Amino acid sequence: MTILNETYTLSNGVGIPKLGLGTWFIDDDRAAEAVRAAVEIGYRNIDTAQAYGNERGVGEGVRTAAVPRDELFVSTKLAAEIKDYDQAVDAIDGSLEKLGIEYIDLMLIHSPQPWDDFRGGDYAEGNRAAWRALEEAHRAGRIRSVGVSNFQQGDLENILRSATVVPHVNQLLVHAGNTPSKLLDYCEGKQILVEAYSPIAHGAILRNTEVRAMAERYGVSVPQLCIRYTLQLGTVSLPKTANPEHMRSNADVDFEISGDDMDALRGLRDVDYGEHSAFPVYSGK
């Protein structure tokens, strides 16, 4: 499982492990145990968010893990509803306090719009205000790197208009069936590393016969194929699970997808997220 030892380097020189543990949907009281299990297996990149409601548990897992804090890369996200400088300052303090750690490795603006108006109104000014708060915490050394999530090119251009720090990361919904190639290219051109959340399409991809046949050809599971796909796109892959067996198998991706198969996966469209379409990020907006 060599992938667990591999890193990318952000534009500010900070190393970030290529494979991380997503903690969306892991309850606060189960998060510490999940983090400790992941670290035991070899994970060093742990991703949470204010909106997940599990920062306390994730922080406990980080503090009680079998390796020192400085060997772990901990990310969290500013709640999507915060589009104001003072609120952002308070929320950054709140995350540090809940996590119970002295610094955060990466903090993101979770979405360019509040969730109840996802891809809706104009929050340009609010995003710049929240970004200013992140930049200040970054300068103060409380956050080692700063970024955004779910930002389209226009949202990024808005931040860049007044930014003193170009976002180090843009965390996006990226999986076989949803590959925003133009946005990936744009980010690469700006030296913004993309992190792929829901690389297994929130489970929806498991039903795709084409993908299942391809995975069989490689002698791997569908999740392994999908995680490998996002890694070969040059993104950080963030599969989410609290199950140690799944953590192990998600990291067992030391194989290479051929160029033709990468093209086939890149060309896949229309994944049905089923009941999870209710979440804004899967709603097709």
C-alpha cells in the first residue's frame, strides 16, 4: 500500500498525502475511533468540516493516534453559510478549539454559496471577506494552507481578485461519471491542487456495469478502480468510511489504469445518486 506514503506538494511547499480519509457521515462519537484505526493502517491525511459535526471526535482521534501530531495532515472547512469576516474569524477559532489542536494543516471555504442556495445567489463579497480571515490565520501560522471547496472557475476568479494567497486547494466532487475536466485544467494552471471527494460517487458507481467489468479486468474492486482513477487524474483522493476493512482495501491501489481506460472513465456521464440526490452537491445544479 505504497500510496499511503506518497504526497503532493502544495504551491507553498507544504506536503499533502495523496490518499486521505473523508469523515462525512461519521458520527462525532465514532470519529475518534475511525481516525485512530486509519492512522494505524497508515493514513496520514484526515478530512473533516464544521458541517460534519464531528470536529471534536476527529480532534480526539488525532490527539490520541499512534503517531505524533506533526506526522498528520488535518483539514477542516468553514461552514458554507459563513460569508462575513467577523463570523469567519470566530469560526476559525471555533474549529481550533473543537479539534483541540494548535494548528490546522488545511482549512477551506466549504462552498461558494450557503447550502440552501447552492449555485444560487451572488456571495462574491462574502467569500472575499471569509477568505481574508483565512489568509490572516494562515499568516499567523494557525493554518498551514488555505483553500476552497465546490468552487467553480468564476468563484475562484472572484477570490483571486483581492487575494494575497492563491488558494492552495479546491476540493471538488470528482469521480468516474463526474469529471470536470475544464475546471481541473484551470486549477492546474493556477497551481491549485484538486482534492476529489466522493471518489466512489457516494456508492452510486457500484451499480455501473461498464465500471464493474473494467474493475474485474484489473482484478480489483470498483472502489479501488475509482480511487485509482482520481489519483491518476492528479488529485488527492478522499474516500469516506469508518470501516477499517474498507480503509485497508481503499489504500490497496498499487496498479496502473491504461490511457484508454482512463479516457473511458473520463468520458462516463450521468451517475444516479438515488436518495442522495437530495444533497446539494449531488443535485446536478
